[in-house]
Amino acid sequence: MRVRIADREDIPQLLQLYRHLDPDDKEILPGEAQERWELLKRYPGSNVFVGCLDNILVATCTLVVIPNLTRGGAPYALIENVVTSATYRKRGYGRAVLSEAIDAAWRAGCYKVMLLTGSKQPATLKFYHDVGFEQNKTGFQIRRIPPRAS
């Protein structure tokens, strides 16, 4: 598998891959998805990372690098939309994509990388721990849409 940054041509496959994240999620139209992708690309250091087998996208995550006025101005990063196709899970593809996103955050000068999960599944929590994340903070959120089922 090869990990790379997604490009515009990947958007249709990405949208299909996201169905493995939450099949009941409201779908975004391809034109609107392209507009959102272009907007994300305007944030320096931010990207959608994809894991490819031949020409098939099997895993992805989004890295957003956020400017900061503390920590000497060092930015921080947020990882979101981590998903591997159900057909390709438990093969290290998700780990490879996450590792590349984390490396990109360090190259962008980020002082930390954050990730939230709504999952309570021990295997999911172990997966993030094994990649290097620590569960050592308390997270809070306010939502406009209901959370996914875990």
C-alpha cells in the first residue's frame, strides 16, 4: 500500500470510503465536496491522506494544521475522519495513513496532534494507543448533529 495526499480526482472514491465511517451520514454532493476539499487545501499543512492499493483507496484521515498564538506560535494539528474500508481492516493500512499524517504535522512544526473518537470499543482505543496517542485529557464538544452510533 502507498500513502499519499489525496487529489481532486480522489473525491468520488473518498466519498465512498467515508460510507464505511458512518453509512447513515448525510451525503455531500460531489461538487460541494470539491469546494470543501479546495477550502481545506488553503490551510497550510492541512491535507487528506489516503492509503492506496493499486488505484483503490482503502484508508484515509484528514489532518488540519491550526495556527496558534501560544507555545511560541507553534501550530497544533487535529486529525479527523479516520477510516479504513471494512474489507481491508486489520492489515495496518489505517496505522500507515495515521503515521504519515502525524509525520506531516511534525514537519509543519506542530507541537501536538489531537484526535477525538466517539468509539468506546476497546479495539479502536487500542488502535489509537498503538499508533502513539495518549488518552490523557478530557474532551468536550457541542454538536449540531447527533453523534454516530459507536
